[in-house]
Amino acid sequence: MEVILKNSIIEYIIKKENTKNLFEQESNIQTEIITINNEKIPVFIGEFWTSKQRQANSLHEISYRACFKPQLPNFFIKALTNEKSVVYDPFNGRGTTVLEAALLNRNIIANDINPLSIILSKPRLFIPDIELLKKRLLQIPINYDLRADIDLSMFYHQKTESEIVSLKKYLQEKETNQQKDEIDYWIQMVATNRLTGHSANFFSVYTLPPNQAISPEKQKKINLLKNQKPEYKDTRAIILKKTYDLLKDITSKQISQLKTIGHNALFLNKDARYTNEIPDEFVDLTVTSPPFLDVVQYADDNWLRCWFNNIDVKEVEKKMTITRNIEDWKNVMKDVFKQLFRITKTGGYVAFEVGEVRNGKLKLEEIVAPVGMEVGFKCECIIINKQIFTKTSNIWGVSNNKKGTNTNRIAVFKKL
């Protein structure tokens, strides 16, 4: 039975620490005390969740740069909410928080200034019938004379490019005529995710991991280095296979539940500082992770996804909070926290994950804690989840320091 201790995240941590069999291995939580704004804040350091602890649902397996694992929001959603509570993410990304919340039967609100976020997250609440999906894929007209308006020959075989451009044209026409339905949105979501990657199950020739698209010039160098050229990929078959992969853990009960949650959900494409559509005192829990200074270039990494979805990547880049200046970043986050304080219910929580940046030298959790406190929140604690990564993980640049560890650093706030 799920133990809910909504009165204190600290009680929940202690309960988990002292309860056997909740972790695969015996946990070892260290506790420190730091002083911020003349208040003593407990810091809990340990492995509270890992990728091994609980297998994440297959529906999460959509790649996106700098996203956290589903185990992170799962921890806070189970600790601090009940079924039908409202869970929010103002920096939605691929939708990890809201999808995990929906799987746990919570109501959801999602926001992201990047329009790709809705394209990648919302369709997964409306899972299509497989037979209808197969039929729709066969109905999409393909013109093998079509070419992209930019040179994509370094990524795709000519026939594959024609199929991608035909699908792009089909989706654009359906959008213009306001005829897109849940199956179209699903196809768009999966196709967006399959544009480039490093296995046979992507539309492209071998390239970097699928959470970013490198430049055409760099792809040409990879092709020369690997002595490769794009081979034909059957885009419809790949879309169908990825659909099966996404749905392998989903039950019919969950499909119905997700659809119900989806119909009641609110998806916004706004600056997180200006979300007036969300009522005052409405949200029980926010679990989020903002852009970390200039660590990730979201627009550059998603240029090909933006092209496919007719999104102006330069406009997205202008709107996003990407700066090397810590004071500018703090000022933006303060305005975000003002909105969070307004919409959070009394007794509600915010779990604000700031990861590990600049090789751990910059402790953003200690920077963001006073920002939240200044607008009225109480900083309950800081949780630092440590995970040891394998050599394989390090190959992909997962590790951020020489010891092969990476951390989630979360400042936890409560509205009193």
C-alpha cells in the first residue's frame, strides 16, 4: 500500500529510510545542515531512486535533451499527492512529470515555451487503436518526387526523404484544415522522435544519440568517418514499430485512464512567468527542471524536429531562457517562483530540480533556494540523489565528473 505523508517530505524520507524492502539495496542517506537566509535547511544525500529501482513505463521512451528520469517525479508524486491531485510542470520538455502523474491517476497541467513540448507529450495521453493506426499510415499519400526545401541528403536516402516530406505535407494540410485527430497527432509525435538516431529504427543513417540533431556539416564528417551513406528506411514500418515499443507496458485500464486525464489536462505554450490561465491556489505539486544557464542549446539541438513541424527555430531560441549570467537566470527564476506561489495550494509543494552544472562547481540548489524563499515559500529541504554510472553511460557523456557519478539536486518548497 502506498504510504502518503503529505504533511512533510522529511517524514516521508525518514519513513522510506527506516522501512525495509522499499529499496532494492539498503539505503544510506547522509544528512547535512546548511543555512540560507538565516534558516537552517536539511540536505539529504543518497540514492533515493535509480533506474533499477523501478522500471519506468515504456510510454516514457521519447528522447529529449536534458530530461530527467521518470523515477524522480514518481518519488515526489507518491510522497506528496493523492489520486486526482493536480501536478504541474512549467518546463514540460518531453512531458516526463505530467505523463508519470497521469499514469499515477493525477490531474495534470503542462507548460513549455517550446512548441515541440506539446507535440511530444500530449499525444501519449491519447493512445490510438493499433489497427486504426495501421490503416491511417497506409492512407497517407506518398509522392516520391517530393524533396525537402533544405539539403538533407547526408541524413536520408532519397526515398526516405520523400516519405518524410510527404508526411510533413500531409500533417501540415490536416492542421491547416483543422482536421488533425488523435491518430494524426500520435503519428506526428512518433515521427518527430524517429527523425535521427543511432540504430536501424530511425529514419536516418547512423548519427548521434536521438536527443539532438547535429548539423549537416558534422553529419557529413560522420558519414566519411564511418564510410557510410544513407540507406532506404521504411518510415511507416518504423513508426509502427516504435508505437509497439511505446505501448509494451500499457494496459487497457491505463489507456482509458490516460484518456480521461488527457481530456481534463491543460497544456500551455507560454513563458513560465506568465501563466495566467492557471487559477490561484490550484496546484498540489509542481515537479520541474528549468533550463540550466547555457548548458543545453535546445533550439540548436532540435533544429530538424522544428523543421519537420514547421516551427521557426530562431523564434524559439529568442524566447528561451539561455544565459551564462547567473544574476539574469536568478531574476527569471524569481518571476517563475512568483507564479508558482500564486498557483500553489496552501500546503502544496514545489520540487525544483537543478541538476549538476559546470562539473558540480556551481550549486544551483543553493542559488534557487533563497529565490523561492523570497517569494514566500518555505524551503523544506534539499535532496541530492546520487547515482553511479557505468562505463557505457560515460561513453554517452552521462557522467559529469571524474568519479563517474551524476546527481539530481532538488530544492523542495512548501507553501504554508
